Amino acid sequence: MRVLLTSTDNPYTAQLGGKHVHLRLLERGLKAVGIDVITLYYSRKNLKEFAKRSALILFSEKLRFKRKVELMMDYLRKHIPREKIDLIHAHDVLSILALNSMPQKKVLTLHGYFSRENIEFLKNPKNTESIRTSLFQLERDAMKHADYVITVDQRLKEYVLSEFNYPQNKITVMHNAVDTDCFSPIPEHEQRKLKNSLKLDAQTFIVLVPRRLVEKNGVMYAVDAMANLKNENVKMIIAGEGPERNEIAKKAQSDNRIQLIGAIPHNRIDVYFKMADIILIPSVTSHGIQEATSLSMLEGMACGKVVVCSDIGGMHEVIQNMKTGIVVPERQTKEIAVTIERVYRSPSLRACIGREARQYVLENHSFLAHAKRVADIYAEVMTEGNTGKIQSQTRC
């Protein structure tokens, strides 16, 4: 079977987001299980050229947004591979809409809430409702062209069922996968060496916050938590960039235990996970959006670390509290501080949770096992008369 993987995100030009990593791991895994894979990803060079046009400054924000959408879809239409394709696996709303005229069956993986998430980047709040309405219509149209939908958490599945009346027997929850070879535990002496190599005191207890600096990722609450933590031997490293950077930096400037290091390419981020003692994922509900299956969460677990997550979205679907990680109520900075202190003071707790977390990821989130389950879905979708035969299920 030859499958076309397509997306408006290009994992070969950017390696910062979970979706980029997912696409590369899926491609690698599918090839390993015998699927012939070809790819069609959007080239961001087009957006850069578009942004340089002087006439752009005359456009309203709404018109700029519309033109960007059109540009991405036009690019995908014009670059459809000439090879024979058996099935299309789109990884966002725009890519399935761009290829909607192609006769092949289509699987759509939803990594998030298209209409809700994109408005987070708007500069003018007055545009929010009109743009949200336009994007929601694109979501609705996309569902009409999907023969099968994969969502990365249960809440996103419920959103698709309720908002678009999508057939329940043609949708599956499949949590993200992780490269368990790259993200793996290391001995304590190696961890100390890594800290030294990153110009950190080997004895310092490191809390890593590997998050894009956007509202829904809740990094502001991680910074606030440090104000409630009096332990001077705890240092927080925030790895990420985004629109909230200046505000976060301003809030953190009075605490020399907090360091913002900017975005780290995914092919180098494993070093930071291995060096850290705790991985903190302080996500919050924003614009009705909750974190799905956080890739950073899974990577931290794969490294045998204690992952502290907000008790929302796909994270509390994965974490077994005090067994494979720790969940805390969202926005509760004092609770985050208390949890960090508790983990700091208990090496045995760190070892126990880290061991269980690693084993859980090996059994449930290996990228090869994930690719096999996706291949099974392809086979079901390709089976003649499959409508009504594919049973709704949660594949963890």
C-alpha cells in the first residue's frame, strides 16, 4: 500500500512542535512496518515571500489570515505527487481540504482544535469571532471529506462527535508516540555530567519546562510556582519561544533560579530531558482548548523522569497519579510548588515513578507499535464496504 502523508506543517523545515515530531516518527514507523510512504508538506518559503510583499501592510488582519490559508492550500494542490497513491493521510484541516478532489480514501488525524487554537495568535481581539467562524466552517467542511478520523485524546474525539455529528464508528482516539531509543534513562553520574556540560551545578535540582510560550501552555503559572518555592537548590529552565516570552521574562527577572533558554530543536532537546530531575507541563484550559497527549510528557516519562502535569485533557488520560507521574489542578501554583518540593525530598519516589513511567511508555507509546495500529486503520478503511464495520475504539 502506498500512502500519502500530508500536512501544512513541514517536519523537515521545523522540529519544534509535537506535530512535527509525530509526522517524522509516523513516517519512519510506517516504513518499518512495510507501508510505502510519500509525503506532501507545505513549504514555508511561500509564507515568507507573501509577508515581504509591500501590499500586505494594507490588508486587514482577517484578510491576511484568509490569504495565508489560501496560499497553503494552493501550494498543496499544485504539488500533488505523480506516483500512484492508494490512501491519503492528512494531518490537519487545510491539507484534507486542499486534496478533497482526489478520489482516494482519506484518513484525518486531528492534533488539536483548528478554529480555537488559531485565534490564540491574533493580535487584534476584535477579529476573534469573525475569524473563528470562518475557521470553524473549514473544520466542518474537512469532516465531510474524511473517511476516518484519528484524534489524539478523548476530549478532542468528543468535540468532533458533538460539533460535527461525525459517525462514531469511524473515529478512534490514538495517543501520541515517542522515540523510546532517543528518550531513555541515564545513570545519575551521566546526569551530573550533562548538568556540568550545560554550565549547571551538578547538585542543582532541575525543573524543565519544555513549552511553547503561549497561553494554553501555562508557563506563567510555572514561574508563579517558583515564588511559592523557597528551596534555593531548585532551578527552573524554560525551553521555548512564543508570544508570551516578554511577559514571562519580566515576571521571572527577579528570580535568579529561573532561566529562559529559548527554543531548542527537537534533535537536541533529549539532552535537556535527561539532565532534568522533573519535567513540568503546567498547561491550562484556554479558549476552550485543553492540552492533548503532550509529547513532552511522554518524552519525560520515556526518560524515566517524574512528570508533573496539569490534571486536564489527554494528560490525565495517560498519567496514573503517583504511579507513572503526578497530576495537579491547573493554575494551582502553590500545589505545583508543594509537589516539586515533595519530589525533591524523596529520591525513592523519583526512582519509583520514573521506573513505572518508562515501562508504561515502552508498552503503550512506542512509535513502532503506534505505526502498526495506524496501518491497521489503513487496511480497514481500504476494505471494500468498510462503512459500518470500523468500530469506535480508544487505542492508547
